[in-house]
Amino acid sequence: MTSKKNRRAEDKRVSLQQAVEMVPATGCSLALGGLTLYRRPMAFALALLASNARSGSPQNLRLLCFTAGLESDILVGAGMVSQVRSCYFGLEAFGLAPNFTSAASDGSIEIVEETEASLAYGLRAGMAGVGFMPSSAWLGTDLPRLRPDVKTVEDPYSGETLMAFPAITCDIAVIHALEADPQGNAMIGGNWGVDPELAMVADTVVITAEQIRPKLEDANIIGPIVDAVVEAPHGAWPTSCHPLYPLDGLATLEYTEKAGNEAYSALIAAWAQRHGLAITI
């Protein structure tokens, strides 16, 4: 296999189906980029759902999202997720994420308690290639009782006790971009979230892009760390992809109304069709 440092000039374009096939059949640690209801990899998530409906895999996904929204809720609703780590899981003004709320209530998924700080420091440790990153965050709170894996350390210079947030990495990160080129360079717009960091700590990076151009002169995510590029016009719909298109609020509201009842399957099938996919659930 060609190492990433030698793949600078490769054409990394693949189909959406080929990108989905990069996800292991079970137990994958999957990071989904974007933020709340902005620039979420919806086409990829629906393609994962279609794959699961056909073959039963992937399954037992361990989702990593700085914030989780529609893209994650549809996977939870299909029973594909065993663990979630995120500092927020919801639909902003549209309320709770219905499938996640149900799964969290009945205990069918594991929830790893995170905050903005724990995720940020964990990602920094992952990027630095060290086991943890120290911080004063969480000191004096009850959060360490919920996360016994987060230890304390003594600062060797000041003697101060600090939290030691463990490094965060993942198997695959999927990030939706405004545009990309065949070599994997990508522009993700003005609201990055932690997408550049996710790309740095992932073993495999997939970019789905509204448009693939022959060559980008600038990039927020650089090609040498990217493994695959998928052209997916409107690939974030119904979430927004500013400045190209806004959030589809009516579609999001319809989702909250139909999740958990008999109309839900038809809704997901219709969403998949908009992305050129076929799903029967």
C-alpha cells in the first residue's frame, strides 16, 4: 500500500459506494465532520444506511462528532451505532434528535461523556502523537466520576494537579467540503468546527465535495492526508452548506415529526433518492 506521504499527486476520486466500502464491517470508529446542522456528510451517512439495509454492515459504529445531528441520528435510528462521543447531539431549534433520545433513554447505546474541552484536548493529543493533553478543564466538577478513564497528573514544574485528557484518534473521518480537487485538497468554508483536526487524527480520510475542480490554489484540508474524494453535489442536504445552499428547515421539521412512526421509512427512502441512493428499511 502506498504511504500517505507518497500519494501527493494521486487521483483519489472514488464513487460514493467505493467510499462506503472503506468502512470496516463492524466496530469502526467513525468521525463525521461539520457542525450542528451545517455541512454534515448526509449523502455518505445515507449511503452507509443503504449498505447496512442491503448487507447488514457496517454495524457497531463508534461515532465521534464534535457535535452530532441529523447525519448521526439516522444511523442511530437504524441500530448501526453502539457508541457516541460528542459534546452535543441534537437538532438546534428543531429540538432533540429523536432516534438518539430514544436510544439514550433505553440504554441501547453507550454514551461517552464529552465537553468541548475534552474533545479539543483529546484531539490535540492525538495530533501531537502523545497519550494525553493536560488541562485545568473539569477540575472541581463531577465529570471525572462519569469518565474514570480520564486521570489526573501533577505538573512537574508547578506541582499543580491537572486533568489528563486521553488522546483521541479514529479509523475514518468523513468531511463534506464546498470543493475539492482530485488530489484531495479541500475547501470547507468559514466554519471549520474541528474538521482539520479530525483529518489529522484519522487513519483514513474521505472528502465528499459539492464540486471537484481540476486544481485548488488554496485548501483548508491538504491532499497528502486525504485517502478518497467523492463528488457529491448537495451532499449535505438537508443540512446547510453555506454559502451554496441553506438548511432545509421544512425537511428537518418533517424528520422530527415522522421519526419513530410508520411514515419514517418512506421519509428516509425519499431522502436517499435525492442523493441517488435506494434504501429499503
